[in-house]
Amino acid sequence: MRIPVDRDGPTPIWRQVAAALRTEILSGALPPGARLPSTRRLAADLSVSRILVENAYAELAADGLVEGRPGSGTFVAGAAPGRPVSTAPVDEVSFRGVGDPDLYPVKAMTNTIRDVVRRDGSAVLGYGAEVSGHPPLRATIAQMLASQGIHVDPRDVLITSGSQQGLALVFFALLRRGDPVVVERPTYDGALELLANLGAEVIGVDVDRDGMRVDQLADIVSRHRPRLIYTVPTFQNPTGASLAGDRRRRLLEIAESVDAVVVEDDFVGDLHYDGPTQPALRSLASPGRVVYLGTFSKLLMPSVRVGYLVADREPMERFVSMKRSLDLSTSLLMQVALDRYLAVGRYQAHLARCARLYRPRRDALVAAVRRDLGWDVSPPTGGLFLWARLPSGLGSGALADAAEKRGTGLAAGAPFFPDGVGGERFARLNFVVNGPERMREGVRRLQLAVEDLHGPAQR
């Protein structure tokens, strides 16, 4: 049996073997009852460890695709007399999530944490002396931001337990119930949940391929006089759009005219693939105009739960006071370990590797969605997400439910809109969580989900 194996690629070999066999089974090339090679023989043919083949077979068995028969071997499921072909769903190929778990720098972070504990012992296992965060990490972040044109004093950096906490600190410290807030439409659903809990008046501004429609913004702010303008200007969530340079400057001018604070959520701004790099709003703004939010969770691993916000002294005092009341401080051990990881240049190397691997995944998903589904998509120049406009008559909520039954998943559009209106025509797909082969399988399942709803002729 010929199975291509990429020994230098990011996907584990056992998963490559399982994916190749899965494709053969689902396509009918390996029909029900077909006997698979023994694990010893296939391992020898591929020049890999037998345990890798056993892992691949175990995954296929868990998916209901193969079955072991004592004394006989492993067979494609469904051919035993009187037994129907298995209809159990295969393992999920999801277009949700953040990064690819196979690319998490587990070994490097584990070694770094071990070295920190060995060096510092119990000193890194307490709360930490400063609510604002570990001073060396704040200095490292300030240096990192300076290389991007954002010049800040380390004292103006607050370490948070993920960017979501940073966003909560800003909203709850600067807003009162009923205050008007301008957001992009669509926008990050987690921000909308926070604003709903606060009871803010949320006003949406449309987004196109160049980001927020600032031509709509002037009239909106003159009528509503918002306290805050929340934006994800670079590789926006969920659309992937980046705010054009002239729009960035115009947004800041409009915010200045009504003395509104701009909250800049830069959750994956470092993950750039092609096209021009736009400056952060914070680097263009006058003092006090922009509160800047960043995170390491999205591009390292979600469990890191370390983010940061940059603000001027007066609002920073309120943010620090509120953080003290919420959790006292972010994990000191993780802060010290992260600072060491950043200081030796591993983070930049990790970003470069992710960008190199994620770009062809973006291109593969764009091509498959256009060719096989006929959906309207535009490739973003960075980030994690592809925003798809669905054909008329196909709702993303019903599609998400149908996709779950087919063993795949996507994010329906409605939760990203302040009022939900208009979101049924859109869906968000994460293009980094799967390699090209699994991605194509996921699109095939989406095709089946569409057919479940409207029949084979519908696209």
C-alpha cells in the first residue's frame, strides 16, 4: 500500500497514515471488508515505527471505520454477515478554534518552565509583588512593541490573564450602564457579550474588505457621542479584513473630534502573510487616545492565558485597581517563563514558522471553498479566519447544525453582529487548525451538510 509520508512536515506521521487510509475508505477505494496490511508490514513498508501504525489504526477504529478481528487482522468495517456498514461519524474536522495544536511549542515551553522552577524555586510560585505584572516581562513587551513602532514605557503595560480580561477591564472601568459604544459590524462575539452584560448601547459600523467603514463613522459619532470605539483593525475577527491606512488616520480624527477612547484589539496582528503591513493605531494616535490590547494565547497556546494592555497613566490606575479586585495578579510562573521564552527569540521564530505553514493552508481553503462550495470569500492578508458569504437561501445557523452531524464545524455568523441581523448570510472558517488534506475532507463534509439541507443541486 502506497501512503505518502512527509517526515519533515508539521503533521504527526501516525495522523498522516490515518488520514490517507480514511480517504481511501470514504472514497470506496477500500471497500467494506477489505483487509488492511498488518501493522508490522505497513510499518516496514513505510519505514516507520510500528507504534505509529497502531496509533493510526486505533484512530480509525475509534471512528468506526475499521474493526479488528482476533486472529484475522484489521478490516474496513461493515462487511460482517448480517451487520450493516458503520455510520458512526469520523473524527471531527473542525473549522473552529484558534491555532493548530500540533504546532504548539509544547517542548520548548515545558523546558522553559522547568528551567524557571529549577532556577527560582518557590519565588515564582507565589502571587507576585506587582498587580501590574512581572517587571521584566513588561519591559520585554515594551521592547517588542517598540520594534513595531509602538513606543511605550514599561510602566504603561499591564499584564492580564488573557486579552479577554484586558477587554473586560477596559469596558467595565470606562463605561457605565447605558453608555453608547461603537463597534464594527460584525465584530468579536466575546466583546459583544461583555458589552451586553454591562448594558451598554451598542452601535454598529459596517465592515468591508478594507475594514471599518469610517465614512459611516462621522455621522454615527456626532449623533451618539460614544465614550468608546472598539475595533479590531488588523486581521479582524471575524472577517479577516485589515483597516486601510487612510481609514486608520480618519478613524483617529473622528475619535478626537468627540473625545472618544479607541480600544484597539490586536489579537493576531503579528501573523502576517502578504500585502502591506499597516501601523498600529496606537502608534499613530495622540497621547491618551488609544488603549491597546495584545495577547500571547492565540499564537502560542490558549492555556498560556497571558495578555497585556497598554494605556496612559490615568486610565491605567483604574485598570490596575480593578484587576486587583478580580484576581490579584496573573500567574507569576507563567509570566516569568514567558519572559524567558520571549527573551531568547523563540517567539519570533515560532511566529515565522506559523506564518510559513498557515499561508498555504489559507490558500488551500480559499480554493476549496470557491471551487467545491461556490461561496464568496476573500483571502485575508494575515490572521486566522476566512469570512464566507453564503448563497441565497442557505442560513449559517442551520448549516452549522447540519455540519455537526457530518463531523465538522464552523462558526455561524449571527453572534458576531450586535443585533444578529444579517449574520445568517455569513459563516466564519478557521483556516489554520487543519493541514491541507484534513481541510479538503472538512470541505467535503460541508458539501454533504449543504446537500442534507437543500439537495445536491444547491450551492
